[in-house]
Amino acid sequence: MRKSLFCFTALCIMFSSGVCRAQLSTTDSLTVERAVQMTVANHPLIRQAGYGVTAAQARIAGSRSMYCPDISLAGMYTLLEPIPSIDIPDLGSFQMYPANNYDFHLEARQMLYDFGRTSAGVELAESGLRTAGDHMEVVKSGLAYQTTAVFNAILILHRTIAVIDEQIETLEQHVGIINKMIQAGTATDFDSLTTEVRIAAALNERVEAVLALENQEIAFRQLTGLGKDQPVCLRGSLYDEPRAIDPDSALAEAKRQRPELIMSRESENSAEIRARLASLGNRPSVALGLTSGFKNGYFPDLNKPEANIAVGVQLVIPIFNGFQTRHQRVEADADIRAGKAQTASIERQVTGEVEQAVAGVKASVRRIENSRVQVRRAEAALSRAEAKYEAGVVTNMDLLDLQAALSQAKLTHLKSVYDYIISLNALDKATGRKIW
């Protein structure tokens, strides 16, 4: 009897097939790439990071506005009393200014030179935009790999349930055979009870697996935004040929493209710009001012509004600001050192993650090879035992033990495959590989 060999062959075929709670075609099922795209498109954390990018773009536009003139329109009325006057013999009495004073003017002020403070502010805002973009990449990376992990967990749980169902079906067939043997007087109730105990244990395992599957599907819906009334129907392969891995190349790749490292280095750059901006805090500035409008108070008719214009150049030289510039320099220098320390810490963390992931992938490949051998040996042992069982050489208990061993070997193989996928995803994440 070759039933167990057939079942394992079917299990291997399932590694490249789709799994779904509802009976849908493969065109309706989701690949891992599509699932990641849905997460990136729908998750609120990514939208939140996107708003941060928009705010950073607005800060750049705001900092560049310092290059433009500051133009304002103003109007003022002033009542002055008493009104001084002067008496000139033979000419009469003259007021120095009117009681009701009106002044309406357009004022423009343009910064001419500020020793690079404006350009440094623009550079700092641009660095902030890059940091906001790097933060979005970090958020995308975390959610994308979380989606991938949940996706693969759902696939492996479906396979696990299939193996448990196969085991339960085999045990139930044995119960039927044993019951016929009891009726014929060639077996006892002990054999039947033992098999039913095994069925109950397998059913409990199935309940745990189904619960884990439901929890993973809930997490999948939360990540991708899939509706509650839509089935979680997935399609993908769990295992391909082992990937060739060069630890040195993986580490170099991680240091080049890991989003956390890129963001930390950009934070260092921002701190250096802030330090340069702080050093310019006590530098002079030169501005051009222009005022044009209408006001009264001109001789000879003090109450008649007259057009007027005023042009001037303003030089501001800071003398003392309460040591604010000094304190800002100290703060900026501390931020630079803190940024460098943070980057060094992240580099250490990334190095450790890459090394651990590489070791995990290699160990998982070895476990897969060992579990394959274990499955083949369990199948061979069960095949021989089935022939001996039909000949009455081995007992029902011996056969059940071998069938349980085969089921356990298959579950071990599934776990080895799952561990390999987890390690491979961990390596991709550690090296900063984009999967969206």
C-alpha cells in the first residue's frame, strides 16, 4: 500500500499552489507581491509618514521665502493734541502738524546679505525632507516584511492543517478496520481506544493550528486593509532552491541601503547644518527697505495727503544676545556627536542582524535536507510495515506508531521550510532589500 507516499507527493505539490478559505480561482488569489502592495497603499502608518513628507516640503518652501521681499500694506491714524504752533510777525500763526494724522503706505523689505543664514536654513529644510523620506522607507520596510511574514505563516498553517487532516483520516480508517476485527474476534477494545486517543490528540492539534491561522488572517487583514467579508485567498511558493549567500557582500549591501542607516546618516547631516547655522547667529545682516504711500502733515497744507517715498539700507550688528549663540553651538555640537554615536550603534545592530540571518539561512537549509531524509525513511518504514500488517506480522500499534512518525516527519519538514523562509526574509530585511 502506497497511500502515504501519495500523500507526501500531494503535499509537495501544495508548496506551489494557492490556499484559500473559499473556492476561488488562482486569478482571485493574492501573491505576496500583491499583498505587500496593498499594505503599502492602504496602511495608515504609511499615510502618516506621507504627511510628514508633505510637511517637510512645505518647510522648504517656507525657508526659501526668505529670498523674497517682505511686502506689506499698512494704514495708521493718529490724533495729536495739543498742537504746537509758531507765530511769525506779519504772517500769522502756523500749526507744526495737523491734529488728525493719516498715513497709508506700501512697505517692502528685502534681505541683501546675512552671511549664509538663509541658505543654511534652506539646506536644513531640504535635509529634513530627505529624513522624512527615509522615515517613510523605514515604515514601508517594516510593514512590508511584516506582511510577508504573515503571508508565509498563513501558507504554512494551511499545509500544517492538511498534514493533520491526513493523519486524522488515516487514524479514522484504522478505527474502522479495528472495529471490523473486533467483531471478528481478532482484536480487542484496547486497540480501538488507543487509536481514538490518538485521534483526539490530533484533533486538538488541529484546533490549535486553526486558531493560529485565524489570528494570522486577522493580522493580514489589518495590514493589507482587506475587508472582513473578503476571503483570505493566497497563492505562492514556500521553498525554492537554496540561495547562494556571501556574508561580506550581504554586509556591504546592508551598510549601503539599509533605510535605518540612511536615515541616521541624514540626521548627522542635519545636525552639522544646524551647527553651521548656529555659528552664524551673531553675524551682521544687511537689508533694503522701501516705503511708498500717502500721508498728511506737509506744508503748506497740513491736512492734504501727499504721495511720498522713502528708501533706506539697514545694517544690523548683533552685540549681545545673552550668550544664545554660544549655547546653540554647544547644543549643535552635542547633536552631531549623538548622531554619530547613533549611526555607529545602528551599524553594529545591522552587522549582528546580517550575521544572524546568514547563520539562520545556512542552518535552515541543513535542517530541510535532514528532514527530507527523515520523511523518506519514515515513508519506507511505513510501507514495509503496511505489507507486514496485512500479513499479520506486526500489530496495529506498531503501524500507528510508524504512521505517527511519518506525520511528525512531515510537520518537521514543514517547520524547516518555514524556518528557512523566516531566515531568508530576515536576511532581506537586514540587508535593506526592497520588496515593494
